[in-house]
Amino acid sequence: MTSGSFQVVGSVATLWRYPVKSMRGERPASAAVDRRGLVGDRLWAVWDAEGRFGSCKDSRRFRRMDGLLDFGTAYPDDPVEAADCEPQLVAPDGTRYPVPSAAADSAVRAHLRRGDVRLAPEGDTPHHDAAPLHLVSTATLDWYRQALEDVPTDERRLRPNLVVRLPGAAAFAEDGWAGRRLRIGQGPGAVLARWAKTTERCRTLNVAQDDLPYTSRGLKSLAGRDLNLGVYLEVLEGGRVHVGDPIAVEADHG
């Protein structure tokens, strides 16, 4: 599958997949991965009439829509390709709706108090912010918890796809893999990825979700790091990842 020297540096601690962009996600025990990332990740989004989709921020592609994180999302069955990706939407009152459906659209419209939105799958405009996979190490998460001191915090604020355990590593060890390839898993189903860039954060870090309260310090705490925490990966070869899989990083030949 790969040539070159790889060194095992840790393992997958948690997987996260977000069926609808900017809504709460799910933690599968394993997931298929293709060039787009975890199959079904952020495949759906809440689009408005102007062709922008819901996020916690405004940009050329995104429309700020407060309240999206009040919804949960999950796939009833493990998707292995895009055709399988029809999630369930869990409304704030606990009611479940299939996606796509008029009922799901109505629930989102009622909660957001706007009638111009609908749930739609990704088309020509990508839903991902910058790259298919987003990785954060447990050491970096520990640093972030300490930075926020008394504010309840875990990886849900950061919305990663891969939380990885790197025994003995310091916080931000993943920043040091710049440009290198990663092998996630082992055998013919292992995933090959490449470090793409560090992750620049936005106000999503401040927003309340589940039992995590709103905080004005979520983003401010990263001012000394130019708002960067975690890294993005591009997928070179798909496969399947499992919680517990080894993570190997290409040797630095520089």
C-alpha cells in the first residue's frame, strides 16, 4: 500500500462523524473512509435560499445560523458509500425525523425561526471547512481544558473526526507532522492520509451544546496560537478506521 518508513506513534481514541454540518454528531466504533473523509461526514447541511449553508459563522459559503447545535444527528446504519447516507435528525425535544423529509425541514425551520432553509446533500460546493479529516491529540485536548480552567470542555467544542492518543507526546505534537503522510489502521484496509494544515478556529468554540455551556473564552484562549488548534488531513487512500487502530507517521527525512 505504501512505500517509505513509518513509525507508530499512537492510536485512535475516538471517532466522530457529523451527518449534518454544524449539528451535533455521533461516535461510531468504526467508519469507512474515502477521499472525502469519513463516509457521510458533513454530507448534509442546512441551506438557505441564497445558496449558503448553516454554520456558526458567516463567510462566502457559510451563513451563521444560531441554534443548529441544538440538533443531534446519527446514521441508523453504518454507511459505506454516499448512497447509504440518510441520517436521522434529533430535534431539541427529542423527536426523530428522517433526512431527507419535509418533517425534518419543518423542524429546523421552526427552531431557527426562518422559513427559507432546507436540509440538502453536498453538491458542487464542499461542506468541509478546509480538508476531509480533522485530527486532535488527547494531549492537545488536555492543554485546552487547562486553558479554559473552570469551563466544562471536551472535544465536542473542537468537532474533530479523529481524537488520537500519543503516549508520551506533548500538546500540539501533531503540528510537527507538517507535510508527512499518516497511516491509520493496519493491513489492506488501512487509510493513508497527509498532513495538510493546522486548524484555524472560529466562534464554534464558544457555543453551547449538550451540557457544555456558552463561554466567551473558548476562542480567546487561543489568541497566543493565532487561533490554531488541531490539524487537517487530506485522504490519499481510503479504507476503514476503528477505535484502537494504530497511527503511524512517515519518518522525517528533512
